[in-house]
Amino acid sequence: MQNIDPIFILQPLIVIVVCSMLLLYWFHKRHFHLMLLVYSLVPYALAIALKYAVQIPTINMVTGYFGAHSVGLGLYYGLQTVFFEVGLAFLFAWYGVKHGHLGKKDAEGYGSALAFWENAALLGILPLINLVTYYGILSTNTSIATTLYNQLQANAPNLFAPASQALGSVVIGTLERISSIMIHFAWGYLVIMAAVYNKKRLFLIALPMGLVDFLVPFASADNLILFEGVVFALAVVSVAVAYFATRLIIRSAEKQPQPMSPQA
């Protein structure tokens, strides 16, 4: 019986390592509050729950009305990410800053944590467990292995692709997760800085980054490389915009005259 190519296990493994190293790097560099892991997890979990709550009863209706590859469906996905993921991330960042639980030094860590929950926890650890389980079961000569093999052949035949094709899939899939890490980092960084400096413009810059999910309906096997290239380019632009926008705010704050201390 044919087994899945173990190279598929590399993708979630690489993503988990990248996300974990990013968090550890910023913890070492900024010594951010560990409480931000909670402040980032709660809005992310709420956002995913709200997405499910919206999509389960409406996705078929929206797809049927607009079409599977349409601007309408793109806005349907994109606006949910804008309001649920970016919006809730800002609300919890603002609350944390207002109550002294988060500060400027937590900005990079907050963005890294949002990227971790999305890409390492939800789309990394769970798929890794599944793939390792599939490989282990299919390595046995049992009725369960036969049943699983038939199910995977029907629902995920790409897992039995030749090694060269599997490697290409892993590379493209990893690039997609790297892009997601960068975009989550960018808007997470921006919302903390918006709260710290009380600058709504930084939040307004972060909001449109959620529209990256507008592109989801336009991905297909025929244009996958181009699609992932565009998403990666948008991710690079998002990080650059987040960096330069906050630098301008910081420089402006530093240039403001400080109140003179009273003379003895």
C-alpha cells in the first residue's frame, strides 16, 4: 500500500520552527511581557470563532450569489479578516496598553504571537499531528490503514503525489505561511504602536492589511505560483509600511519639546 510522502511533514514543521524562533528572538531582544501571549490568543480565537459563526450559515448563499471566483466572495472573506482579526487585535492591544499590561516593547512580540497562533498553532501543529498520524497508520498492514488510504485517495490525493511534485507543494505552501507570518506581524505591531502613541492613523494603516484574504477566491492550481508571489509581495510591503509609518510617529514624538523640570 502506498504511503504519503514524508516530505509533506516538513511544511508544518518548518512553519512551527519559524514562528517559535520569531517569538523567542523578540522575547530575547525586547523582553516583552508574557501576558501578551494571552492578549494575542484571545482576540485571535474570538476572530476565528466569529468567522465560523458567520461563514457556516452564509458561505453557500454568498458563493451561490457571487460565484466561487468573484469580487463579492473576496470582499466577504477580506472584510471578515479586517473587522474580526485586525479589529479585535487592536481592541485587546488598546485595553492592554491602557491598563499597563502592554507597552511599546511588546509591539514586535504581539505581532509575532498573532503569527504564531495562526500559523504554528492552528495551521502548523494540527496538520503536523494529522500527517504524522497518516504516515504511521499507513505504515501498518491493517484494515484501518486500508480505510484511511481509500479516504485520502478520495479527499486528498495530492498527498500521494511524486516526490518532485510533493516538494513543489511544500515550497509553495511554506511560502504562503511565511507571507501570513509577515502580514500578521505587521498588523500586530501597528495596533500596539497605535495604542501606545494614541495614533489612530496607525490602526487605519493596519486595517486594510486584513484584505489580503480578498485574494483567496482567486487562487487556483493554474496560477498558484503567481498567486503566492503576489501575496508574498503584499506581505513585504505590509512589513515595510508598518516599519516606516511607526518610525515617523516615533521621530515626531521624540521631537516634541519636553516639559522643563522645576528649578530648585
